[in-house]
Amino acid sequence: MKKLLLLITHGMMLVLGFGLGIYALPILTQPDKPSMTEIGKVATSALFTGQFERDLEGSDALHYGSGTVYINAHQIAFDGQISPGPDYKLYLSPVFVENKTDFLANKDNMLNIGDVRTFNGFMLDIPEGINPADYQAVVIWCESFNLFITAAKYH
């Protein structure tokens, strides 16, 4: 009985450690976030702004974003906080979505802008020939785990 209890408790700790490793690794390996000066340059030339909010239908305590998104003709910058995780992608979307079901239903019409590797601010270049006015929202999605993280409608 004692061996079974030890096996169960050690197995639970292994699973917990693995889960914490998946959560912590992106935090430990993230590059430096863009400076406030760099984010400020995009903010001052922004054609559009939007807000990531924690209370979206598809967000939860471990998958969320809060802060401001700035979009100019060439870049998207974010000042705020995103829950850390692996393999985050930023999409431009023609419609605002706020959960996994809506994201998957509209993914074919979205444009993958790039990887989000910092969680307290980021900047991504918009590909040449893409007009952000052709879209209405930005969405952060975790490709590895097929999870909705957050979204912001911009205006």
C-alpha cells in the first residue's frame, strides 16, 4: 500500500512539474520586449487602436490579455500584459471573435501576422501589401494547444 501511495504522489508531482514547465518555459526564454520608445512611435502614428480585455467569453484565468493595441500602416504594437504560453500567433481578423468556436469558424479569413514571444508588450511588422483597414480585429491564438487567448476590436 505504501508503494502504491508513493507511486501515485510521485506521478502527480511529475505531471504538475511538467505542466509548470510548459507554463514557465516561454517566460524564461522570451526575448526582451520592445522599449516604450519603440511602442510609442507606433502609438503616435497609429491609424487604429484597440483594447485586449480580460473578461472575454473565451478567455480565462490562464489565457487572457489586457492592454492597448496600436496599429499603423506597417506595424502592430501592444502595451499591456498577456498570459504567457507557447506558440502564440497574432492574427488580423475581418470580424471580432471572442472564443475558440468563433475563431475556428473564421480562421480561414484571418491573416497570420506572426509570433508573439513577449508577454508584457510586443511589436510585429505587417507584411507588405496588407492594409489593416481591411480588417476589424486582432486575435492572439495558441497554435500548439488550439486555444483562444484574447482579441481586440480596433477602430
